[in-house]
Amino acid sequence: MSLASQVFTSSLLIFSVSTKGAAHEHKVVWGTLGLDFELNISNFQMNDSIDDIRWENRKSKIAQLKDGKLKEASEKYNISTNGDLRIKQLKTEDHDTYKVTIYDKIGKNILTETFQLIIQEAVSEPVMFWTCTNRSLTCEIRSGTGPELILHLDNRLVVNAMAKTVSRKIATNWWMTKQSMLFNCTAKNNVSEQTRTMTINCSAKVLDIYFIIGICGGGLLFFVCVILLIFYINKRRKQNDRRHDEELEVRTCKVTSKERRQKPRQVSGAAPQNPAVCQPPPPPSHRPQAPCPRPPPPSHRVHHHPQKKAPPASATQVHQQKGPPLPRPRVQPKPPHGATEN
């Protein structure tokens, strides 16, 4: 073998030995937003032969540990004694690729490792609610990046979805209203996990709904009855007022008719008291005079028909009746035969 060939072969062997263990490993890690995070070097143990540890991102070198002393560090980044990188209070812009390179005292590359850091927001505690009438379950979270929600009912999987809100309608054979059920909701992502468990008892809720409906129905019925009672009382009062007015009208009519009947009776009863009617005529001779008849009672009064008007008297009669006219007796008894002869 020529000298040139030997030199070329030796160079290849040296290059292969120097690059041994320097294989690049790409590792994905997840960090929680707002919390401190540490990038751990895998399969590495710190010893006295290590001289230089360097941490870089895609932009620049961010930290270095040289001869056991920290160099080019900042408040954001720090290197621990075992070579891990500590990042304080992760932010969204910390999402980046980080690389660590380790050398020994002779300048040999011992290890090179690359990390892909992904920042996520931690999930909040799940909020659960359900509807007994529709047999539906709902679980949701308020915050969290890339959450996964898992619903269990009585330790049986209901739904598993990548979302912040999940709602499922439960089959009737699963939804038993006569006993309590265990409702479990789990929310998780790559940096956090939250679980909440509640007990569902729809039988009590159904009874409460029926109780409320019964109270409302009873109140409505009572209100209707009160309105009908008020209407009936007002109607009866109007009827009584109308009847009272009619009775007053009837009484007034009776009193008026009685007064009208009594007035002509009083006038007819006062007429026989005229002295000119009851006074007997002067006796032209010693004839017995008939007593003046009493007027009949009002009830047995004889209604006289109107008499025809007498013809006017002659001038001779008017001349003879110069004095006041004498009343004519109604009945003239006939004198006995002896008195006539005398």
C-alpha cells in the first residue's frame, strides 16, 4: 500500500472515531405556559472529563458551562450542575428548537442532542351539567390548548373528543331515572390533566318539576275560582238590587192606588151631611112627617144613573117661586081616610 493510501485511510478512521456518539437525536418535549421548565439531557452523566456544555436555539447561543463555571447566562436561562437547561416562566415565543453540545477536555464532541419545545396552556377544571328530560350530558372547559375531553357514565365510556366542549345524548337504556348515576369528565392535554366526578339523580329533579307544575296549576285554578266567585257575588248583588227596586215600585203603585180609591169614598161619605137634604119640609098641616132616611154605607151605595136635564120652567112658575126653593120629601105617607074627611 502506498503512503498516500495509508494517510487517507488513517484520516477516515480518525474522523469516524471523533464523530462517534455525536449522532443528532431529535426529541419533542412539552412545556406548560407560565411555568418554569427544564430540558434534561438523556443518557448523560456529569464527570471530571467534561469541559464544555453549550446550549443553543435556532437563533444563537443562550447559555454555556465552561470548566464548571456558568458563562453567557441570563435571567431567562440557566444551566444546572448536571448540564440541564432551565427556562423560567415559559412564554409562547419560547416555542423553539434547542440543541446541546458537550465536549471533553481534549475538545472531543461527547454528545449532541436536539429538543423541540412545544408550549401548551394547561386545561382548566371541567364544568359538567346535564338535562334529565332530554337525557343529555355536557362537559366543557374554560381554557386549555389542544384539550381532549373524555366522558364516562357509570364507568362506561360515552365520548372521547378533541374539543373544549362535548355534549352527548344518552340512550334510554343507559339513562335510569330511578337511581343515581356517576358522571365522570376528564380533560387533558400533553402538559396537564383535570378530572371531575358528579352524581346524577334525575328522579329527584323529575319530582321537583312535577311538584312545581302542580303548584303552578293549583295556583292558577285557585285564581280562576276567585275570579268566578267575585263575578257570581257581583251578579247576585245586581239581581238583589234589581229585585229590591221592583218591590219598591210595586209598593209605590199599591199605595198610590189605595189613595186613589180612598179619596172618592171620603167625598161620597161627606155628601149626606148636607143639612138641606136631611131637613124635613115645613108642615102645611098637622101631617106626620117621615123620618129622614140614613145614607146607605159606602159599600152598599147605589150608583145613580145621570138624570136627564129638566126643561126650563115657565115664567108663571118662576113668578110663583120667589122665595128659596123648598126641599121635596122623598117619601110622602098617605093620610088615613078619617083625617081627610076632617
